[in-house]
Amino acid sequence: MKDDQKNFLLFAVIAALLLFAWPAVMHWFFPQQQQQQAAPAQPKAIPNSADSPAALRDRAVVLAESPRVAIETPSLKGSINLKGARIDDLVLVKYDETTAKNSPPIHLLSPNGAQGAYFAEFGWSGSGVQAPNANTVWQASGTKLTPTTPVTLTARTATGQVFRIDLAVDQDYMFTIRQTVANLGQAPVSVTPYASVSRAERSKDAGQWAARVGPIAATADKAHYLGWSDVETTAQSYRTSGGWAGFTDHYWLTSLIPDQRVPVTLGQRQNPSKAYQADYQLDQPLAIAPGKQTSYSSRFFAGAKEVKLLEAYQDKLGIKLFSYAIDWGWFGVIEQPIFYYLDWLFRLVGNFGVAIILLTITIRGLLFPIAHKQFESMARMRVIQPKMKALQERHKDDKQRQQQEIMKLYKEEKVNPLAGCLPILLQIPIMFALYKVLLLTIEMRHQGFVLWIKDLSAPDPAMILNLFGYLHFTPPSFLAIGVVPVLLGVSMYFQMKFNPAPMDEIQKQVFAIMPWMLMFLMAPFAVGLQLYWITSNVITILQQQWLYSRHPVLKQPAKKEAPAK
């Protein structure tokens, strides 16, 4: 029995390590290979979107330096820079920086010359034509872009062409762009539409293997999650019909979405000004005869990575792999159902903490038949324990014979020693899936529970060592223990306390210290995950009391048998 318990503990530890660490290990040893296509890595036709300003200036000052068209929707507020026809001022009005009162909203895009410059532009390269550039001042058909009032930007060039950019926006975060060139000259011209997003700095969000941050591109059949250093060293390009390219933060996304039916080359690179640039251009130029015009339509997404919204755009607009902006990873088959069920519970009860508790009750209810089987197996193991001890003593010098006799005993008594592993094996991926849901989905961001818990996707802020914030210092991470992690340790302690004490002294010590080790281990994780575990422990204690009433033998202390003679 001693060896079986040790093996069981070892199994649980290894299973947890494999589940949480395996994706990181695979990413380290087998990094995702980028599919380099035959297209040039840095298309010369696409200009660098950002230059290096002599000095950075206040964002408001930069915005006031050029004529603008306002943007106003239920989800966005900002403006379009008429100098260069850039979407370079965008605020997400539904999302705040922090949970504090009067917190400013998220500033997603900012103009070149300001701190954190981040903007999109749409243009043309061509032969026999003088295309508009970053210094061109466009004429606007209106003063405000809204879901009901599109805006047309117009520019005329010395070579006799009229360029138009028709802009529309929906209620959420999707812009529709139609680029038109009318050739009023005497000779045919050739133009190639392109679009780019320039980002002066890396994201403030920390990248990690469980939550991708950085450049991203999707071809028709594969998503390419890139690191900042990947594009710093080598420009990346992908020829595709269908897909998109942009930048992903933890919760936000910018994405250039070309016409999904037209062959294009997607690019990710760092330009000479050290700004990161995502772009695309058509593989074939568009020929325009004198007196004719041609148009090209695309889209631009700039906003929050809301799960259902991304999937709706993917399905309704036919954007290939657009939902892959959220990298669910290997366990998406578990994570996504948990998200949808948790989101449904939230809409039902109006509190994500309560929704997590109801989710826990549901999961434990589904697993109860397995838990019942586990307790029955434990009861049988308890009954045959004296026989096992006798066999171990009788064959202590012949381990092979000892194992054979024990396995024979299992078979005769119809006992499965691994029955207790199954509930843990099922619980670990569920825990990991909930961890990913809390980490990845913006729907969980800044969702409170009760009292001081204002954000279930963040660690517990009520740290004990700084007297819950009354002392103005931040404890080191390994001592940043909040109230909820302590409750987790206490619940784990009582769960183990209600179990019969093992005979082995080493095992007793391991079980005694394990709750407090888990308390420190879980403290940096989202408080929503800790809430799930605490609720699960409480349910386990209640189940234990009921099942012990059904199997009294489990409450009896294990007896040491005298060695067989």
C-alpha cells in the first residue's frame, strides 16, 4: 500500500507538470516554424509607415497639428488624420485601463510623433502614376464617421488621377475601406493597393506561452504567432488568398484584412525607424485605362478580442481564421465549452464569481459518479490492506514475487489500485482550461465578485504582509499572499484532515505541508481560479462526509499488521 500511495502522488505531480508545462516545453524545443513563401520578405512597393520624429510630443498636441475627421461609434471614439489618410487616434470607450474609479479608457491607436505611436494607413504604389503619400492632405466629404454616416476622402495628383478612400464603420470595431482610382489622364496606369499598420513600441503586455502577444498573421489554413524578436531579425512574408495580419495584445487586436478572394502577400517586419510594421499588398497590379476607374475593398479591425464577436466576423464576413486571434492552444476543445457555459451562467446570474461557483458545482456533479467509484475502490483497498502488508513482509526480499502476489490479490478481490487517479486526471485539464479562459478572454477582465475582489482574472490584491494595502509597499512575489489563497490553503487542509491518516510518517508530513505549499503556489494565479478550487474543496468535503457514511471502513485508522511467519 505504501508503494501504491507513493506512485499515486508521483502520478498526480507528473500529470500536473505535464499539463501545465508541456506546451512551453514543446514551444522551447520545437518552435513553430514560419512558412516562408516565395514572395520577397520586404516588398519594396510598400513604404515604411513611420519615420523617426525629432522629439516625441504630447498626444493632444500632435492630434491638433493636422486636420481630422472624427470617429464616433458605441464602441470607439477617435479621429482620422487627413494628412496621410491615417487612422491614428482610437479609444475603446467600453474598456478602462484599471478598475479604479475615473480610470481613463483604453487608448489603442496614437499618431506618429506621440509616445506609443500606433496607426493604420491605406495607399497605392504604381507605375506611371504619382500616388498620394504620407504628406498628402485629403479632402473629406464629412466631419464625422459613424455607423450611419460613411466618409469619403479624395486626393488629386499631378499625373491626372483621382484617388478616393471610402470609409465605413460598424457598431463594434470593424472598418470597411474601399480604395478607388479614377484615371483621368491620357495614358494607361498601373496601381497596386496596399495597407499597413505601424507600431512604434512593443506591447506593454508581457508575452507568455499561454497568452500570445506580438505580431500575428493568418493565411488561409494556418495562424502564425510571431515574437517581436522574430520580425526584428528576419522579415516574414506569406502569399495567400484569404487571411489577415496585424498585432495582438493580451486583450486588443489590430488587423488588416484584405479581400479574402484576391491573392496578396502578407508581411511582418521592423522598418528602418525601428517601428514594427504589418502590411499587405496585392500580388498583381491593377491596370486602369484612360477614362476608367478601379476599386479594391478591404477591412481593418481595431478593438477588443471579444470571443463571440471574432467568431461572428469570421463566419459572417468570411474572414479566414479570424477567431484564431485568441490562441486557445491544445486544450481549446475543453476551454471553449467552459467559456461559453461560464459566459451563459454570468448572463443568468450577473456575477462572474457566482458563475464560477455554479460552474464548479456543475463539474463536480458530473464527476460525482466517478468520485463515488473512487471511494468504493478506496474502501476495498482499505479492507485488503492487512493482506497487502502481510504479502509485502513475506516477500520483502523478492520484489518481483511481491508485485506478482499483490497483483494476484487485486484480481481476486476485484480492486483497481488506479481508480483514484481518474478524478484527478479529469480535474487537471479542467483546472488548466479554466486558467486559460480567465487568462485569455476579455469577458473575464475586470469582473468582480464581492468586497475587495474587483477583478477575477487578476491575483488577490488583499495582501496580508502589507496589511491589505494600508502599508505602502509591495511584498516580493513569493510572499504576496492574499486572503483568498489563505482560504484555499485552509480548505485544502480540512479536505485532507477528513481523510484517514496514512500509516507512513513521510506521507503524513507530505500531506501536512501540501495545503500550505499550494497556498504559496496558487497565490500569483487569477483569484477566479482560486475560487474554483476552494469551491471544489468544500464540495469534496461534503461528498466525503456523505460517502464515509456509506463506507464506514474508510474512517477506521489503518492498522499495522504483524509480519507473517
